[in-house]
Amino acid sequence: MAKEMPQSTLFYGHKKESELSRLGMRFSKCWQLYVLFLLPLIYIITFKYVPMYGAQIAFRDYRFTEGIVNSPWVGFKHFERFFRSHEFWKLIKNTVGISLYNLAAGFPFPIILAIMLNYARSERFKKTVQMVTYAPYFISTVVMVSMVLQFLSPRVGIVNVIRELLGLERVNYMGVPEYFKSIYVWSGIWQYTGYGAIIYLAALASIDPTLHEAAIVDGANKFYRVWYIDLPGILPTIVILLILNTGQILNTGFEKILLMQNPLNLRTSEVIDTFVYKVGLASQTINYSYPAAVGLFKSVVNLFLIVTVNRIAKKIGETSLW
């Protein structure tokens, strides 16, 4: 004689079936969207999560012939080697210095440009300025660095030609370590300000125009309208981009710095990304574990920073990434 099932089991079983049926109905109703979602999901899993398996070589003495799993486990040996190396503080100082300089100098420019364009009356002028400021974004890093090197060349560079006409001495800018950070940061501002302004222009366009009309009726000038309407309106966008940029403090960009480096400015131009490349791929001694440990350290610090800044932003205001 078959035993009767408990009532609670029947209840939860029925509930589970109803949830599954609802999920199936949702999927059948919007299956096109789920198919579209599938491709980026596969891409992220394949190229972002699967490579994480190889991060364990930072904790092993990786040997190509033995593979990742069979290579001996050494714990934090490579991390300790990096922390005790004479390069550690120099790399941290250069990397953080360039990133903070870039953040402090480069972050306000797209906001200022977007606000100024938003108040431009002539559509032709507005589009011309947008095109001129946006165009450098399409220049490849190699070409952009070549242009910077040509402009600053001590023999034929236009900057030194002007200095000579003014009666000043020619300067080898790329050979002076103290100039490297400024050249790197301001060339980046020239290249990316127009691109960054597009995001803020979109945010400004979403502000209700009746707020400006009411402010004009009340006699507010442009400064007060920017301060009390525009900036609060785009504040969530500013906070989100600031959080994302803070999470990239130790990612200075490998390609551009490597192209701008030379033996004379190496004291201030060597950063973590170029160091990882040199000890990992450009070195004659094959050692993948040490650069992997350095790269993993950088990623962990970036993750810690983005979580911390996001939490602070959430505590201070209502805008945050999650």
C-alpha cells in the first residue's frame, strides 16, 4: 500500500512546479531577448572567467613542461619577492602618481566642455567644436605618441622652434624625467576630452527644460543655472564615472607609456604594467609566475579601491554601482 506524501512536500513541490512554469512562460515570451543576451554571456565567460584559471600560476613555480596543475605550489613567494624588491616603491609611486594626476587634471575637462557646449546657441559652432574635440579620439596610440614626439623633438619640434624664436634654449622634453607625467597626462586630455564630454552631454539633455525656464523667470544667470540645475542633474553620472575611474588607479595604460619611454625618463615612466611586460614577456629568462603575481596584486588593489569608493559613495549619496 503506497504511503501518502506529507502535505508540506506536496505544497513545496507544487510551488516549485508553478515557479518553473512561470519561468518557462517568461522565456517563451521573450526568447529573442535571451538569445541576444546569450552571445555576450558566452563572450564574458570565455574571455573573462575562463582565463582566471591561469591566475593560480602566481602561487606556483610554473613550468611549461609540467602544466599549471602539476607545477609546485609556492604560496606567496612571488608576492613577497615583489614587495621586497627595490623596484616596488618606485613602481607604486610612478603608477599612483600618474593615475592621480590624470584623474585630477583630466576628470573635470569633459564636464566643463559639455556644460559649455550645452549653452552654445549656434548649432553649427556646437557641432564644429564637438567634431574638433572628438576627432583626436580616433587617432591610434602609436600615431598619437609619434605626433607628441615630433612636436617635442629638440631639433625639429614646433615647441622648441617657438622657444628659439622667443630667445629661449631648446629643451629635450622626453629626456627630462620630471616632464614625463605632464606630457602623458595632457596629451591624454587632448585625446579623450571630446569623447568623455559626449556622456555628460547626454546626461544634460535628460534635464527637464522647464527647470531652466523657471530659473530664467526668477532671474537666475547662467552660473546659478549650472550650479543649481545642471551639476545636480548630472551628479549621478559624475559619481558613477568617478567610481569607475578610481577602480583603475593602478591601470595606467601599457601601450602609450611603453612607447613614450626611453632610458632618460625611465626613472619616472616605469609603471606596473610596463614592468610586468618586461619581466614576463620581454625578458630572456622565462618566468611567468612572478609577473602573474605582480599583475594579480594590481587587480586586487583595484578591486579593493572600487569596492571602497563605491561604498563611500553609497553612504554619502544615493548613487553607486551596486
